Amino acid sequence: MKQPGTRHKARRRAVDLLFEAEAKKVTATQLVAERREYVRDDESVGTIHDYTATVIEGLAADLPQVDAVVSSHLKGWTLQRLPAVDRAILRLATWELFNSTDVDPIVVVDEAVELAKELSTDDSPAFVNGVLAQIAELAPQVRAAAAADETHRRD
């Protein structure tokens, strides 16, 4: 069996933090800050990978838009009715699809499906794959628009 890579571990940690934050009714960015503070005194807490922090911070900034996109692609479900783990995976992957230009959209979807296999129900991988396959079709346009906007701001 293939060993999970650093980005996979960072994504898994991000899903864990998103899940924990929702359960505790705090923001995931607060948890990242807390963990970074704790690790100074107790290394058993584990460091927060830079990619985990980047995804958490980016998602926090874009959460209303990400939730709107995910919600618009759910058939017969609402975002709040989904299992919390699936919600965290879909949010993370949607943010990555639109913002992580160094990661191919197919890889983002595959990683999300793997996380669903590891962390959620037997039905979740197929569900996550179906929702993200639709959202992934939007990724090239969203990425291109963001790049054009960035170029415009620099000019």
C-alpha cells in the first residue's frame, strides 16, 4: 500500500481541525493558532504543517462562497444535514479546487475521496466524488478569473 504524502497528511489534519472546530463551535483558525502555541511547550501536540494552515486560513476567508458552491451542488441534501466529516472534506476540497493552482483538480478530488474512505461512512466516498466532480468542472474558470483579477490588481 502506498504511503500517504505530506500534502495528504496536511489535508487530513485540516479536516480534523475543521471537524473539531465545528464540534467546539470555534473557528479552525483559532485551533491552528492554539496548536501552534501549545507545540512550543509540548511537542506531542504536533506541529501544524504550513499547507494545513494555508488551507484553513483560506477556507476561513472564503467560507460563505465555498458553502454556497457546495450547497448548490447537493441533490436532496442541505449542507447542514451532511455528516460533519463529509462537510469538512467537501469544504476543504472545494477551496483547493478553486485556489490551489499548483494541484491538479483530479488530484484534489482523488484526495478528498481517499479522506472520505479513511474518515467517513461507506457511502461517503461515492457521494463526495459525485459532488466534487461537478464542482471540479468549474475550477478552470474560477482559477482563470482569479488569475486575471490578480493581474489586473498588479497593473
